[in-house]
Amino acid sequence: MSFILALLEYKVTLIFYFLVFLFVYLNRKKFDIHGKFIFLYRTKIGIKFMGIVAKRATKIVKAIGHIAAATGFLGMIFTFIFILFSAYGMLIDSSKTNGASPVIPGLPIAGTGLVFPLLTGWIVLFIIIAVHEFSHGIVASAHNIKVKNSGMAFFGPILGAFVEPDEKKLSKEKSWIQYSVFAAGPFSNFLSFVIAVLIVSFLLNPALSSLSVSKGAIIYSQPGLPADKAGILNDTVVTAINGKSVSTIKDFQEIMKDIGPNKKIEIKSNDKSYIVTTTENPDEHSKGYLGVWVTGEKSELKHSTFFNEILFSMLKWSKQLLGWLAFLSLNIGLINLLPVFVTDGARMLKVFFEKIIQDKQRSISAWLFVNWMALGSLLILIFLPLFRLINLF
């Protein structure tokens, strides 16, 4: 896509972020500015609520804090190992071009063809951030650690939030209390993930199924792979593969699992037919690979009435919102546990090393080593795929 076409396609998103930037710039005197790109607006919003919740359910909050701390360390270990091995795998396999990517409302997610919706995206991020930060504040309050400020943050034009507990008092608390406070945010994100998945699985999906019938699987082509080379566009609705009907994602998967690499197959959509030669699946070499993301199902109402159309649209949007909420809650929770200097995981690890390594200098050195390893691996996953796409490596 040319630069001009990109500007035209994402003009609404670009205008929106320009207005956000303009708003922050015009009100810059009300913000504390750090490093020229981080703007913090301090308030007392929500602090009273945090205190009320902590006071009324002190024992429950403390118990959840213990569970959060244990979960936090497990998540930290898992994320660190996963990121490390993913970066190593990308370094030794020059064919890999799918790495990590920031997710910004209104813009496509690199390597997927998926666009994170602008309005839905900001609603989702607001929910995730609010839950994350309030959880820090509630657990801190349960341990009688004063929350001094809450507030809104902008990292450039990207929305964020924060709570500021009394850091001096927090640093003097027992290590397990500090772990509880730091891990509360990521743990609340994991809970949000579970709740969102349950609502979609047991409420929204049955409701949508009762109103509609699936008419095909929606796919997005990955750049440079067989489907893309065959001219299959993003949002294509697959209705048949090799003459076999495709109504659902399960139909698509069942047919594709029996197709090997280097096979010519016919893919039909509602108005077009494509001949695609499969390649080798990078994970299962005996399986064929189209290079697509199967992102959903095309549905039609069983009985088209005004009320059904309104209800169906509301349910579909709710499912989209909760789907993004689940996806981002899980990933933001895990990334926050990755020890990278300013994350919750980094703070937990710092307290842990200080506890088990008596020599302060050695403790700091060990902490820095792990942080640089994590950051280096993350940067490899973000930038190496971009360099490979433009043939720099």
C-alpha cells in the first residue's frame, strides 16, 4: 500500500489522533510531562472507591492478592521463557516474519491484516486500564498503603492511566505484600479475560446462534503466502473448498486438516473462485498451509425483522468488544509481567532479588541482566520481522 493510499484509508484514525495530540498539547500546563512524550494528569478520582472496596472486603482482597502474587510469578516465568525462545527461533529461522506488534485502535495489527477498531478499541483499552490500575489501588489500600493520586496518562497520543501508592511505605512492607500490590493489575486482567470468554461462550454465542445461521468462514490473507498470491482479499467469505461446503470455522478447519502441502485446491466465495497451491505448514510439515487468518463467520438472520436486526447488531458488537477485551486483557497482563524495567513484573523481580541476594550490587546486576534479556528479545520480535519484510536482514 502506498503512503497516499494509507493516508486515505486511515484518514479518520489519523484525524482522531491528531485531535487527541492537539488536546493534550493545548492543555499541557495541566499535565506533568516526562521525557517529552509522556503526559500525566493527576487526580483523586476513584481513590475513595478503592478505599471503600478495600475496607469492606479486606480479607478477601488480601487473599486475592496472595493468589495474584503466585500467579504473577508463574506468568512472569512463562512470558520470559516464551519471549526468549520466540526471539531465538526467529533469529535462527530467516523465513519467519510474524513477531510481536503493538496494538493501536484504528490501525492494522502488523502481519495479520486485522484492524483494531477505533471506537471499540478505545472502549476496550479504557476498561482494561481502569481495571488494572484500580486493582493496584484496592490491594494497596487493603494493606493500609495510601493511594496518593490516580490519573490519566498519554504516551504520545495513546491513552493510559495510573495510580500512585505511597512508594516509601510500600517499599518498607514485607516482600509478599509488595508482590501482591504489583501483581494485582495483571491478575485482574487475567480475570477479565476469563469473564469475557465465559460471557461470549455461554451467553452471546447461544443468543447469536438462535437468531442467525452461518453462511461461510471469513478469512484474512497473510502477505506473501499462498492465499495472498492467489489474489484472495481480506474479508473474503469462504463458502466451499474443493466442492465441499463451508458454513462455519469448524467446517473450514475439518476440510483443511486433510489437505497436504503443494496441493492445488479450489476456494469459492460468494462471487468468485480461486485456485490456490498450498505450502508446507510451518508447525506441522505434513499439513497444507494457505497463509490465512480465519477471523469469524458470515451470519444471516433466520427471520429478518426490524427488532431482530437491532438485537443481532447489538449482540455482534458486544461479542466483538468482549473478544478484543479477552485478547488484549490476556496479552497486556502477560506483557506487564515480563521484567522490562518499568513493568509490574520488573518490580516484583527487583524485590525478589533484593530478598534472596544480600549483596545489593549483585542484586541490581542480576535484575538488570534479566531485564536486558527480556527487552532485547522483545525488540527482536518487534523489529526483525519489519527488517525482513523490507529485505534489510
